[in-house]
Amino acid sequence: MRKIAITLLLLVSATSLFAQTADPSSTDQGKPGTPPAEKPRKQCFWDRLNLTDDQKDKLKEIREADRDNLRSARAQVKIARELLKAALLANPENIADIQTKATNLANALSTSSVQTALHYAKISAVLTPAQRVEAEEALEHRFRNWRKRFGGRQDGPSREQSSGSEDDSPEPES
């Protein structure tokens, strides 16, 4: 009986220790050992551009105005992509259906690209030329990191360039 009571007491004390480390109290957050809350990445991106208050207001209006159109365009791409995948898995012999679904995906991608380009054009109109360059570099850096993280296409040498010099590789036959 005594062993059971001691075991339960140890479990209760261990559980309270884990609870304290998992959920720090509000008084602990101001201490030097506690990491400060991080800003969202979007905020850091815009802070680097040193925007004026007028620019911030205009950009906020642009984002709010375009949000629904951009989400809708991206959702259409996602739906069209899933429909094409389903058609390829379910009935790969039906070439006409696959071609229709592929065309629908291409149209959705086109619409999404146009909406995104128009959104970026509106944003660029608000920024100064120096801010545009800084924003473009930051976006390229973000996309490059995103591709690395999620295994997308990498910038850098292509397969031909990484396997050897261009002089060593044979010319493709047509």
C-alpha cells in the first residue's frame, strides 16, 4: 500500500512539473530567460521597407480589396488540380475528359497568375523604386526558402550544369 501511495505521489509531482514547463505563467514571460513572442513574418517583411503611414494604409486597403479574388483564384486552381488527379487515377483511358480537366487547370492557373500580377502591380504603384527592389529581393528569398523547405523547383544550376560543363554534355538530338 505504501509503494502505491509513493508511486502516485511521484506521478502527481512529475505531472505538475511537466505542466509548468509546457504552460509558462504570464509572470514568467517578462523574465530574461523567456523568449519574446515573435512577430508574424509578414509584419517583419513590411517593416524592412520603412513604409510611411500613408503607404501602410494604402497597402492594407489593397490587400483587403484583393483578398477574396486571390483566395478564389487559388481555390479554383486547387479544385481543378484535384479534379485532374482524380480523372487520371480513375479513368486514364478517357483522353477527352483528361484533356478537358487539364485545360480547366490551365485556365485556373492563368486566372490566378493574372490576379496575382495585378495585385503585385497595385502594391508596386504604392512603393518607391528602392522599396520595390527591396520587396522583390525579399520575395525571391522567401520563395527560394519555401521551395527548399517543401521540395519544389530549386534555383541554381540545372541538371545539365551540375553534372558537368556544357562542353562535356552531348547535344540533344531533335
